[in-house]
Amino acid sequence: MAETTDHDEQVSRDEAADLVQELAQEIRSEGPAEVRVGNKLLTLSPPPELEYGIEVEERSPMLGGPREKITVTLEWKLETES
């Protein structure tokens, strides 16, 4: 069973940069990464190598107004203990 936790909020550019930087510091550190999603703190176990993806969407004004969106994806398989 997959479990998803998500959170959206309106923040300033500086706040958005701080949140991304905080996530980067957790991923960069060795051992478990503590990731805050809204008011919940999740402990994740990223390995030394992981999959990285980035997607940029530029929406036309004809589709409800001009918008831009960046989605960054980090994905990895968990090590199974024997």
C-alpha cells in the first residue's frame, strides 16, 4: 500500500527558496532525512544515489490564465534488510 502526504501553501519567493534549501540540506546529510510536510515530520532513508527529475510547465493564457510550474522529483528504492 502506498501512502502519500502532501501540503500546499502560498509563500514568498524567499520562503520557497528556504524550504527547498532545507530539503536539500536534509538530502545532502548522511543517514535519515527529516522532511517537513505541512505540520508533519517524515523520516526518509535516501541512499547515496537516487533518481532525479525536473519538469517545467508553461501554461498558455488561453487555458485559464498564464501560469508556470516547476516539479522536482527525487525517487529511490529502499534497501531491504535480510
